[in-house]
Amino acid sequence: MKQIWNTYKSSILLLGSMVVGGVIGFFWGEGAAVLQPVADTFLNLLYCCVVPLIFCSLTAAIAKMTDLSKLRKILFIFLAGTIITGIIASLFMAVPCLFIDPANANIDFSSEVGDMTSSMNFLGMFTVNDFPLLFSRNNLMALIVFTVIFSIAIIMAGEKGKPIVATMDCMTKVVVKVIGIVMKIAPLGLGCYFAILIGKYGSEVVGPLGKAIVMYLVVIFVYFLVSQTVEAYIGAGMEGVRRWWKTAVPPTLTALGTCSSAATLPMNMIQAKEIGIPNEIADLAIPLGANLHKDGACIIQIIKIAFLCSVFGVPYATPRNIVLSIVIAVIASVVMGGIPAGGYVAEIFIISAFGFPTVSIPIMVLIGTITDAPATAVNVTGDTGLAMIIARFVEGKDWMKKSDEVKTACKAEK
């Protein structure tokens, strides 16, 4: 029993805090919002770790590569995996919508919606116009692009670039230690966040959107179980499945509590190290995945489209509408995380493609808000699974065994 507690102590504490927070939020209602300062303190500390973690770890990982063809292979497999899993996730939601009508009540579209200003300049997500802007969590894609270029320049510099690589490697280890310190208050922060979420949106689940939300929750839970198990199995067989699920609780609960891929990124990176994913793969694929690999978002877009088709009397179960909804879901989920106010890009795509009136925007925003927590959990946890698949194709089927041997050798040297 003591061994179980020592192994899963952090996961048990996080899970317990989420349960307690949910109960408090359920009975306290919207009054739980007074806990926001405590929750924000934890989240802000995590946000402060994201940029240095990406810049230092990604620089060190890429700059250590002597073969740039390996970098190209990693990026190609990542993009292919993102598109393929996005399509599969969309089908997981589209198939039930063919047989079950997600709408069961008249919806009031009179709700106000906030500022919908959103840039449609998709290429703009890859750059910024001033160097300091790179070091903002709102411009993570631009930071990743700059870091890749910077790392390649270090490789080209030869011997003169090696001190920079060593510095970045040491900085990565320090940032990971900082994250460990921040996570000491994770149970308190996540408990407060979950109390606020349940207190604010709990009643919506049993309201007019209840049927659609229940459908969504069932589908995304099944997809979570199936997709993560299959990806881990493809990546490293049954041992990969065992390690993935053993280390999955902290990032999953962090995503559920914060509804933020950026805030969960440090936990994802730690999970990747615990699994044994090579640094040059994990430090590239996981930050990219936080911005581009969003299977949970694909599922949200499908339920939005099917719901509105039902409300406005548009037949969803036609080849054109099914294919169109999947294409929109995949495209919107990829771009929405990388551009300012990107969440509204999905609404714009849906309205333009299906001809829904603009008054449907508030209900889409509401659906997105209520379903954000589980979607974020699927988004971020899928990144480590995809990284395991990349490791399988780049390093070979014995990559996990090789990683274990390296760890053992390092411990022996110490």
C-alpha cells in the first residue's frame, strides 16, 4: 500500500482536489468565483514556465541533431499524424450524429457575444514583427518557428555553437525543477479551478444543451480511452500502453482544471521524459502538438455543426455535409490555437460553409465553452501518444528499450 501511495501520490492528490473542487462548485454555484485569484496564481506560474521551457528544450534538442534529414522526418510524421488523427476524431463524433439528433429543445439565440475580432491571416501565426513578442504564450507558433531556425543556425556554427547547446541543456533542467516547485500547489489551484467551472457551467449541462453535451461527453471519453491506448500501442506495444496510462493522470487533470494547452504543456513534457520519448522528438513534437494537434477540438466542431443542422432543419446525414464538416473540423482545429481569437475562426468557417445565420454564433460559443475542459484534455494528452508513434518510425521499434539503456547508463555514471 505504501508503495502504491509513493508511486501515485501526486496523481491521487490531484484527483482528490478535483473531486472536492467539483463538489464545492456544485453546491456553491457561481459564488465559487471568489476562488478565482487562487486559481489564477497557480495558472500564471505555469504560464511563466511555458516560454522558457519551449525555447530552451527545443533549442537543445534540435541543436544536438547532426542529421537535419531526421528533423524533416519528425516534422513530416507529426503533420501526417495530426491530420489523420483529426479525421478519425471527427468520424468518432460524426457517426453517432447520423443516428441521434443532438438537439432536443428550442434554443434562444438572443444572447450577446463578445468581441469577435479574429485574424484570418493564417500565415501570420508563424511570425511576429518584434523580437520581444516571441516570448509571449500568445505567440507560441512564432516562438517555435524562430527556435527551429535558431537551432539550425547553432548547428551551422559548429564548435562555436556548442557552448550555447550546453547552456540551453542546463537551462532546461532548471526550468523543469521550477515546474516541480510550482506543481506543489497544483492540488489547491486545480481544485479551485474545478469548483469555478462546475459552479458556473454545471446548470448548462442539464438545460437545453443537455442532450448534445451528454453525447459529446460519451464520445470524447470513448475516444480518449481508445485513441490514447492505440497510439501508445503503435508507438511501443503493451509496455508503451502501460507507461502511458501510468503517467497520464497529472497532465489529464491539469488540462481538465485549467482548460489550457499552454498551461498543461510543462506536465506533458514531464510525462514524455517519464515514458522515455527521446528528447529531440518530445521537445519538438509536444510544443507543436499544443498548437496544432487538437483532436478534442475536432470533436467539438462536429457536434456544433450537427446541433445547428438539427436546429435549422438542415439534413446533416448527407455525404456533402459529412465530408464538409470533417474538413472544417480539421482545418479549424489546426489554426484556432495559433492565431489571435482563433476560436472564432471555427464559427466563421461553419457559418460560411453551411449558411447558418450569424445569430447561431452565441450558441456555438456556449457549446465550445462548456465542452472546453474535456476537449483540452484530449488535445494535450494525444501529443505524447503521437510523439511515441514518431519515435517508433524515427528511432525504430526498440526505441523505448534504447532509452531505458541510456537512462541506466546515466545513473551508473552518477
